[in-house]
Amino acid sequence: MSTRVGFVLRRVLLTIPVLFAMSIFVFLMIRLVPGDPVQTMLGIYATPDRVATIRSELGFDRPLTDQYLMWIGNALHGNLGQDFISHVPLTDLLAQRLPVTLELTALSMILALGLGIPLGVVGAVGPRWAVVFADLLVVGGVSIPSFWLGIMLVLLFAGVLHVLPPAGYVPITTDVLENLRYMILPVLALGAAQLVYILRTTKAAMLTVLGSPYVIFLRAKGISERRIVFVHALRNAAIPIVTVVGIQFGALLGGAIIIESLFAVPGVGQLVVNAIFQRNYPVVQGGVLVIAVIFILVNLTTDLIYGALDPRISGTS
Amino acid sequence: MASSVGTAHQRLGASHAPPLRRLFRQLREPGGVEIFIGGGILAVLVIATVLAPLLVSQDPNAIDALRVLGPPNHAHPFGSDAEGRDVLVRILYSYRVSLSVAVGSTLAAMALSVPLGLLAGYAGGWTDTLLMRPVDSLQAFPALLLAIALIAIIGPGSIVVLLSIAIVHSPILARVIRASVLITREQPYVISARARGRSALGIMFLHVLPNSLGPTLAQASILTAFAIQFQAALSFVGLGTQPPTPELGLMLYDGRDVFTIAPWVEIYPGLALAIAALGFILLGNGISRRLEAGRQR
């Protein structure tokens, strides 16, 4: 048991340098903008006085280490600065936007797992046509860019069939069903690519497990094939699937930036892209920071889950 | 002796076999069909985009007020866009940017990652930790987010996109090459080269690198497919290639407001993207299948 606690502790401690390195990059982001970032933000018509005011407001006139310590200290206290155009605190902006992005990514992952795992199992043990179908789905799904898939879905469901809205968003607190109706197309577009990865991983893991000696032993014991596949093999195939879920969550968060722009979903991704065009650097910085922190924490969680699933990893056996 | 003469003879015979039979033999090898189709797609695309000025007479940016959102017809098989520009012509020229940025980003990523992974894997120990830890921390960012962050700093454009994708893909390639170097460096021929007193640098570049490159090439091909999509996605939100350069993602961006009345402005550029990505994916899958078969032999 103590080795397991040790594993969890070690893994959590290893996250700290990663978070630190990430925070340095995000901190330097604004400062690395070529030329004078404050001047770039305010435009060429800004008076020198105004530039100086904003510069001291952002703390740019102090030494770099002081600036970092101030910034990270504030961030840890939940103060990420403010949108320099609307002067809304970033924490408020993100509190509005983040749940939307998380809903989009979570629903996409649920779709990917819900369809990807069964299709992967069928692709491994199903009839010949199902295996070929699964292989074609993988190659096709990886080749098709998700934002183009999104456009085609809009064309079909909104343009031709008129059954779903082409873009927009209704808060889940206003109307759950309407919220889901608006989410269907973005989730399909974002989830499809992930579905393909889950399918491929499940299929490969199932084939490896089903060829291993203990499955031959189970067969020799006369256990039904159905039980072997669904009880014994799938459980062992879960480890690589969990790993892929962790890695692909990053792809989902990244992909959400594009999909949110396409479907006018007011999430963090759309916030960041719009902020880039407005040269609203504090917002870009805050958005990037929050997404990166979530990604690191999701990776930590998946590592801990697969440590629990596979005792070999946490070194308990 | 006799057997070696025999194999040499057979090998000679093989090279003299009719080209078609040689092709069939290659196709029957593991991954052969994938390499053939993937490579074929890419060859056709490269030839088409290089010879674009000979294949079509129109300028990709030529505006035709009479053909605004014109549907596909005999003269314009893929129709025209909102400015009356021919979609097929623009796609042909778009591949120049799409393929060069994608392949360029992969070459740049390899230039960064191959020496790194080679040194980390071959030297091991502290060198390995020192080199790979910073590389790993790059992976703490979702790839697309990192690229967008870099673009936010430097500003949009094809070169920035190329470099961003290279930076995002380098850690992946560095991991792959390091993993195969770890296996290669324990091979008898490497150990014997070391015993013969060859310099570490000589061993790394003459023995370890050539024998570790296979999996990296397979991965590089797959990453090039992602680079194509990546670049198009960035252009699609306005952060990539800037107008009026013909580029597939930019074509999709231009068409996003009119595609319900003129679907061809979105359908064909998207298909063009998917086909290019498919070419690299098949090629990469084929290479790794062949390598795997080679290992099992």
C-alpha cells in the first residue's frame, strides 16, 4: 500500500516542475511580443502618457523576476488580471467561458468513448466486414479535418435537412434540451476524430490481449468467448485506452478552439482567438494558462487512474 | 558458397524481372499496397501543383464578376467562389503552400528532434534527463494551443505556422527516435564498432542513426498529415496563411458565410485537404507495417 501512496505522491510532485515551466512560458508570452507589447496592444495612435500608464498598470516597468512573482502570486490567488479593453476581471470572463468549453470537450469525449470502444471491440473480434469497416473508419477519420467535418455536418443538418441550428449557443442553465440541440453538431465534429483514436487503440489492445497466453488458458478452461472478450480482455485493454483518453484530451481542448470559432460557441477557445485579433494579450495569456493547467491536471488524473488499474505501474506488485 | 551464388543470382534475376512483376512483388510485401497508394496520391498532387500553370490557364487570384458563386460546369468543374475565382485552379495552387508548409514543418521538426533524440538515447543518464525533460514539458501544452500561443506572440503567417508546427511536433519525433536509438545502441554491430574503438560521434551517425531512422520516418509521414490539417485549421480561424495567397484552409475560411448557397466552395477544398492527409497517413502506416514485419522476421 505504501508504494502506491509513494507513486501517487511522486506523480503529483512531478507535476510541479511542469506547471512551473508552463507558467514561465505563459508569463513570457506577452513580453516576447516583438517591439513594445504595450504599444502594440494600444495601437500606433496611443499617446506616450497612456502607454506609460498601461505599462505601469501591467507592471512592465519593474524587473522581470518581480513581474513574474507578482503575476504568479496573483494568479494563485485567483486574480489573473483584467481584459484590457472591457476591464472585466479575467476570472469572471473565464468563469463564464470555461464551463462551455468543458461541456463541449466532455460531451465529445463521452461520444468518442461510447462509440469508439464498442466499435474497437467489433473491429477486433467481429466478422471480416466489420474489421474492414473499422479500418476504413480509422483511415478516413484521421484524414478528414474536424472543422471541415463540422462544415459538412452544418451543410447536411442545417442547410439541407433543416433539423439542427447551424451555429450558436444556449446556456445549459436556460434550457437543457435546447443547449444539447445546439451542442450536437459541434460535439459530432470534435468527437469524431477522438472516436477514431479510441477505436484504433481499443482494437489494437484487444488483439494484443486476446493473443496472450492467459486468454488461451481461459479458452482451454471452457469459458465462453463472450465472457472472455467482455469481462477479461476488455478490462486489460482498458489501460492503453485510459492513456489515450489523457493524451487525446489535449487534442480536444486544442480542437475546441477551432470548433468554437466555427459554431460560434462562446467558450475559452473563441475568447482566445478573438483576443489575438484584438491584441488583447492579458486575455490570451489567461486563456492559454487555464487550458494548459486543465490539460496538465487531466494528464495527472489519467496517470493516477492507470496506476490504479495496473499495479505494475505503481509498483505494488 | 554455392548458396551465396544462388542468392546473388536470384537477386540479379529479381532486378531483371519485368517492372510490372517487380511492382506486384513489392505490393505483396507487408504495407506494400498502402505505400503504393499513399505514395501515388502524393506523387500526383506534387506533379499537379508543380505543373499547375501548364494544366490550367487561369490565374488563381483572377476575379470574374460574372462568375460569382458560379456552380460547377464544364469550364469550371469545381465551380467559382464569392469573388468568381475558379475553385479547381485555386486548389491546384493551394497545394503549393499546404504541401510546402507541411513538409517544411516536418523537416524542421526532424532537424530539431533527430540530433536531440539521438544524443539523449545514445548517451543516456544525465544527458538524457537534461535533454528530454524540457522537451517533455513542451508537451504540457495541447499542440494546437501551443501553436496559437506562438502565433499570438509573433503574428500570423505561413512561416510562423511552419515553425509552430515544427516546435509542436519535435517532442513527439524526439521521443520516437530516442526509443529506437535505445534499441539500436544495444545491437551487436554497435557494440563491435565500439570495441573497434570508433568514436562516439562516428558510431552515432554511421551506425545508430541509419538503423534508427525507420520508425521516425513512419511517424514523420503521419505528422505531416496532421501538419496539413493543422495549418488549414489555423488559416480557417484567420491565424495562418494570409489572403490572397491560395491555401486550402483559407479557401474554407473565405467560403464559411456562403457555403449554404454555394456548397462547392467548401466541399472541394475540404476533400483536397483530406486526400493530401490520406496520402501521408497511408504512406506512414505502410512504412511502419513494413518495419514491423522486418522486425518479426
